[in-house]
Amino acid sequence: MWTKSLQAWASDQLKMGNLMHEQDIARLAQLIDQAASEGVAVPQFSLQQAFTVAEAYAIQAASMQRRYTRGEKLIGVKMGFTSQAKMAQMGLKDMIFGRLTDAMWIENGGTLSLKSLIHPRVEPEICFLVNKTIDRELAATEVQAYISGVAAALEIIDSRYAHFQFSLEDVIADNCSAAAFVVGAWHDAATPVNHLSLQLEVDGAVVQSGTSDAILGDPWASVLAASRLATQYGQVIPAGACILAGAATPAVFLLPGASVRVRVETLGDAGFTVTP
């Protein structure tokens, strides 16, 4: 069942006329959920039917509800478009967020199967561990009290749209392309996360490098944005959840057999192996 806050948000938006008909939301949610479950791409929704950002988040929430009904559990949120250069390039003024479930979690050092993926790519990130439920927008002065750990992480993204083409609204509806994630060893939340060098390796070779400053100039800013956006769209972030702060470098396409690892200064590493 939807959480109380999600139900309230959707109900308010419908009353104000900010959302398309519930049947349209349910139909698109079913299509994107089926595409993710079966690993079969679908045409861009926005090419067939115009919809707003609020409607995109409603589609995302409804598609995730289908996962929860099948037994998956919400264990975190992910941030997207956290590169200020990328936002400027695309003419965007804000980040986006998606939901993470236990079915997306891969143990550090584990394996990722490509069987149900369409356009799999990997990005190096920093992950935050939530220790108190976040049910409102947090202030910068209090955010650290809600976080108990930081870690190196990898996110596997996989757009469910044909040819990896989508609009802002499309990608939000597609749960921001969330597919899987790996988190390394946790470190105390007081561990500095600014100005850290990162290296993304595939089969032992460095394929991307950058710094944690690529994440909004300060990864903590991504946690603040997560609290704001989640609250705006009716999602409570529970204690024990993860917040993936956003990509620190461009994504790299994944091939079968690849061994993938991220190395983050002071935070250590995290990795996985790709199987067919």
C-alpha cells in the first residue's frame, strides 16, 4: 500500500488538477514496470503523451507500488542530475530523485546479471546512511544529525526507453533509471566527503576519474536536496535507508564478464562482477 504521505500528496494533486487521470497514471506505470521486469525497452512516453514533472513522479510512485506489492521493500533514494555542469548543459534548474528497493541491492563484491537489463551503465557515487526518519525538508544546520555513515558506492542505471532516449519527465517516470547499486564499507558520518578523488575501474583499468566535488559542489548538498524533493513528492525516507548522492563522473557501459570497482580517497572501494 502507498504510504500515508504519498496517498495524501497524490490526492491533493488530483484535486488541484495537477495530475492526469488515475487510469492514465496506472497504465504508464504498468508499462514502465513491465519494461524493467522483462528487460524489454518501450517507446518514450513523452512522444505519445505530454505530461508534467508532477505527473512523472506520480507514474514513478505507482510503478514502485507495483514492486512493493510483489514484495520489494523501499531501502533508499537516489539523486539524479547532481552535476551542475550537466544541469546547465540540459537547461535544468533542479535535481531529480528515484526510489531504491532491496531487490536492487548487490552485496559489495557480488555479481550483477545483465539478463533483465537493457542499456546498463555504471556510475561512481558516495552513499549516505540515514539514522533518523526524514519526513520533511532538512536545514543545512541539522542534516548531519540524520546521517550515521558515508561510503563509496556504485550505481547501475538502465533506461527502459528505446535507444536510451528520454525527456526529463520520461526519466523521472522511469524511476530515474535506477537498476541496482553497491555500497562499500561504512565510515563515520564525520568523515570528510569534500574534495575526494574517485576512480572508476573496469578490469583493473581506470576508465573514469573525478572528485566528489562534482556532486553539487558538496555531496552533503545532495542529502539536503533529497529531503526537499522527497518531501515535495510525498516520500518519507526511513531510518536505515541509503541516499545515493549522484554520479561523480560520466557513466560507463557494462559488458558481460567485466570486473567493476570504484576507489574513493579515504572511503575505500566497492565493486562487483558482471555476468550474462
